Amino acid sequence: SYFNVDPTDIIPMLSKAILESSEPEVISNAPCQEVIEPIVDLDKLPILFHCEKDGGNYISSAVVVTRDPEYGQNLDFHRAMQFSNDKFATRIVRGRNFHTFLEKNGELDVAFCIGNTPNILIAGATSVEIG
């Protein structure tokens, strides 16, 4: 198991982690920042056309990171349709944290993360209260 946890203990472990959360360690040199492209070119990524009636190519299950100055960071799953070599569209659900952050701030910097490890996938799929 990725977490070295018996499968029957996964839900209790996640519940405990949510209830006893801790501040994240902030580092200045994350591996995901080793290569930063100054110009975005989504055409360099293998973004697929999945279904006949899709409007375009999609990243089908990106973990999206949004940040709010007051509430902090949020992770959740979104599909993203590619419109051009530097633009995506994604559905933002009313009442969810992404929507709350966007309504409050008007604009957000976001990261669409693909190829994630299990801990990031679980974090993106877990709903917790804002703040």
C-alpha cells in the first residue's frame, strides 16, 4: 500500500488527518517548480479528444489548486477543455470552494496538476470545510 496502511484503516486514518490537521511545510524550491516555462503552449501536452460529442480536447481529471489570501489553498478535480494553445475552460460549481474564492477575489491564479501521486489525488477528492 502506498501509505503503508491496511485497507480497513484508510477511512479512519483520513478522518483523523482531517480532524487533526496541521500547517503545511512551505518550501521555496519545490520539485514541481524545477522547470518553469515562460510561455504556455498547451499543444505540447498530450491532451486527448475523448468522445465524439466533446467540444474539444480535454484534460479529464486534473487536480486544480486555487489559493485565497484569507482561506488558504484548495484542491479539487476538474475537467479542462482546451480552447487554444494557452487557454482552458473549466466548469466551476456554485457553492464549492473554487467558486467561493473566485467570487471573493474576482481573479485567481490556478494550477492544473496532472500525473499526481496518490496523496494528492486523495486530497483533491476529499471535501473539508472552507478555512
